[in-house]
Amino acid sequence: MTADSLATHLPLLNDYQQRFPLCPEPFAAIGAAHGLTPAAVLDLYRRWQADGLFSRIGPVIAPHRAGTSTLAALAVPDGRLDAVAAQVSAYAEVNHNYEREHRWNLWFVATAPDAAHLAGVLARIATETGCPLLELPLQTAYHIDLGFDLAAPPGRRPAAPAAATGGAPACALDGIDRALLGALADGLPLCERPYAPVAAAAGVSEAWLLSRLAEWLDSGLLKRFGVVVRHHELGYVANAMCVWNVPEERIDALGRELAREPGVTLCYRRRRQMPDWPYNLYCMIHGRSREGVLQLRDALAGRTGLDRHPGQVLFSRRRFKQCGARYQLSAGACHD
């Protein structure tokens, strides 16, 4: 797909990261809003997905609402990184797996139905790889997974960040709900009535599925339902995880302030793991160049006073795996 074509139809990729239509024929609804036929809309989404510009159209589940998860890192010796990354990515519970510039060089997110399952996965990874492991669970989300504004480079300014929260309690999902999450794991099929085959796979009606998705959005179980874009393929080739060691009495105020900064795409507090990892405040910055990301990081750290605290910048080098979190683990490996 040409750059001109993408620019012309960018709202279809950008605006439907949230509020994707919950109706039997969503691509017809999108077409009606943009002066396109349903067939033209489907053709655009199919081509964009084939080009890798987005991974899926589906749910982004709020942290710890349908299970539990953690960020983790391994310190992998030189020469073993590819092999160890493959071992980690082979776990269906692992949905993100990246190399970053640091002694702790392999960073991944693992999700599981409960804490015992997650602990078992981390223990097996540590044993199988023979590498030291950091476990860094989320404690407070200041700004997390609300999409990525492609029309406002180099990042986005949240219009109204949600209040900081340690996370609502996990939902007691029954078998039907978990079957529905499993059926949605790979996203909606790109067809005229995409919810119908998902509902059939979960053993529910299309109307019930649409109602349930609306309920989950209202309750906060889902952060959003829509297009999950791939930043790198859209030109945001540099991304950095920025971390600071902030005093406990200041972290919530600084976290809320940092979440309002332009260009900050994620911001949260995680548990320290002493003595190896003293950092507790994190943000992600995506940009079109390394220099741009560093300039943005220095500017926001200066405005917020974060440079008074010890910190580090960990740029991503390679993406080994990126897909949606899995809650029906029998589905196997991710394909996003």
C-alpha cells in the first residue's frame, strides 16, 4: 500500500483503535462514516494487516482484570540471546518479548489465569534458561494502553488520562466469558459480519457477544476494543523504556504528571527488585528516531524534575514476539 493511500485513509487505522463499532456489520458502519463502501473498507484493512501495519482488531484487557501478568527480564550472556529468546517466546503465556540495551537485555511480559500459574511459568523459564530473572509486577497504572495517535507525532498527548489506579480486582469470569476471550484472542476475522463467527466459536449468539463486549468496556475489564497497530511498521522505529528510582512519597504525584506529558505512551509504577533493580517509575516513549526519543525524554524529565532521581534509558533493539495476552492457553502460540 502506498504512503499516499495510507495518508488518505489514516482515520480508519487511527480513529478505530478505540470505539470500533459494536454492531453486526462494523465495516459497513465505518464505510458510511467515511464515504466508502463496506468492500472498500474491508480491502483497506486486509491490505494493512497483510503489510503488518496492525496485528488484529480486538480487545485490550486491563491489567489483572481477567488474570495476572508481570513484566520480567533476563540477563542473557553474549552469544546466547537468540536461543534464550526462542525458549521464552515458545511459552504461550509470553505475549511480548524484546531485546533492550542493558545488562538485563531480554524483557518480556507473561500473562496467566492466576498467580500460581504465572509463578510456575517464571520458575520454569529461569530454570530452563539458567539466567538471572527479574520479576517486576505492576503496582499502579497512570496511563496504559489507550492506543497510539498516529496523527500527532512523535507521540500523543492524552486528552484526559485516567486517574491513577492500582487496578480493580480480577473479574470472576465464567466458562462462557473465558471461551469468548479465547475466541477473540486472534482478533476479529476480516469479513462483513465478523462478530458472528466469533460468537459461534464461543457458543453464544452474536447479539449476546456484542452486549457482553459493551459491558466489559463499561466496567473497565477492557481498556479498549479496536485496531491494535504496530508502531515500528508505521515509522515509529525507536522506542525506549525510561525508568527512575523515585521516593515512595513522591511517586504518585510524579507518575500522574509524567502521564500527561506529550509523547508518553505508557506510564506506570512497578515493584522494585533489590538490589538488582531499584527502579519503580516507568514510561515508554516512541519516536521516529533515537535522537528524537532522547530529546523528548530529556525535555519531559526536565519539566517534571525527574532528573533529580537516578534513572536509565533502555532502547529496544529487537522484537522477538508481540501479540495479545492469552487467557485460554490451550490455544497455543500467538500469531500476531
